[in-house]
Amino acid sequence: MELRHLRYFVMVGEEQHYGRAAQRLHVAQPALSRQIQDLEEEIGCQLFDRLPRGVKISAAGKSLLGDARRILQQVNEATARAKRVALGQSGTLRVGFAESASWHGVVPDSFRQFRQRQPDVELQLNPLSSIEQVEAVRSGRLDAGFVFNMPKTDRELDQVQVAPQRLVLAAPKGHPLTKLKKLRLRDMSNADFVWFPRRQSPAYYDRLMHECFRRGLKSPRIVQEALDQATILSLVSCRLGVAFVSDSTRWRCPEGVVLLPVTDLHLQLPFALVWRKDNDSPLLAKFVADVRLLPDVAAFAKR
């Protein structure tokens, strides 16, 4: 049995007449009659009673007519859903993000814009550390992720650079460093630090250490490590030490923490949207295109 047989059967059942059904289907009447006979032979029962003028649907035909209509409707709906997915109008997009970057700027703007432009798409958002995001993108558990410290070249991943973020010093309120009018790296020689582990981003870790060394902070006294900036800020608020964080954290900084500019720290924190090069999702392509057009991203790309 083919879908063609069901379509022909439904049309004859609605018209109760081969000639009119053939006209609506744009087929020859003898061909339509043969298709109905083939269907009856396959099912093993008569679907229409032949009359001098037209036909009358049988009891078995009435039973099949309702099911045939439902089947054809489901096929049409499935086809329409597939087309919407292929055109990037439906489906699911899974995006990760660093929590510290989600309060203001490109990350929330991209999510808000995508939902407005693609209301029928399921947008699954996953707050994860940058390391977890990269692993999830590589494995296919995420379609894309907003991550810090991503290398500019990668065999598997593609990326679009988002405006990098400036580093500031997070310190507990009342800390001696908060009393300085002009804070420099060498002023922090006696401070305890909360730092990120080197395995998280070896290249960036080394660049930051080099920048500190050449500006007078020879060997930062690291008393605690943490993977993400939210945890780092929490530890700073507990007065375990001070920490370098991105200036975007000012949008969700704990009440007991202040963010201080460091006059001679010019190293920025790279920030990018990354995805697998072989991910051909139309939804992903639309999301990446929308991110590229965001004012902050477009302005950075022109530099």
C-alpha cells in the first residue's frame, strides 16, 4: 500500500463518484479505478459498492476512510515539520554560556533576539564553565557555546570573536587595596589571590602571569583556585583573597565585593562563540549570523 492509494481512496470516498474524483486528482478515470481495485485486492475487501451512477462507500470503506484521513494528515504535518527544520524555522538549538557573561551584553542580547525572530524554535540554554562548554560542543551535546580563553585556531571548532572583556581586580570591601587611588600590579605583592587553574587555559594563564611579572607582581600568592568567575567572586566575598575577573561581572557582583581598575593591566579576556565546523544545523547558522550582526560584535570585527 502506498500513500497514493490512500489519497485516491479518500477522494473517491468524498466524491462518491469516480469521474469527479479523477478531475480533482488530475488523473485519468481508468487509472483511478485501477488504483482503487489494487487497494481493495491488497486489503481483501470491497471498499465501494458500484452503482449505475457513481459509487457508494461500503461499511469497510467507511471504517478505512477515517483512518486514511488521519494518516494523510499526519504525513502532511510531518512533511511540514521537516521543511520548517530544514529552513531553520523549527527544531531545537542548544547553547551554553558562562554565567558571568549572561547578565549584560552580547549573551543575553543574542538569546533575546533569537527568541523574538524564531518563536517556534526550542532554545535550550545551559550555564556551564568554558571547559565544560568546549567539551560539550566537541561531543555534540551542545550546538554552540559562549566561552572565555578559546584558542584562535582549532581543527574541529569554528568561532566568532565577541568583544573581549577588560580585567579588573575583585576585592572584599575594606581590603587595603581598595583604599589606593591608583592601583597598580606591584601594589598587590602581599595580597592573597583566588586564581583559575592553569589547565583551564594554559596560554592565557601564562600571558597573565607574564604581564604580572613584568609589572612588578613577580609571584602572585595563590591561596585558592576556582574554575569559573561566579565561584571566584563568591570566594572573594568570603574574604579568602582578591582575584582578577572580567569587568562584565559588575552586573552581578556580590554586595561585599568591589571591582577596581588596575592602571597597568592591559591584558584583555578573550570571549568567543564556538561551534563544531561540521555542524550543519540551519538553526545554528541563523544564530551565528544573528550574533555577528549584534552591535558589539560587528564593531569589534571592524577593528
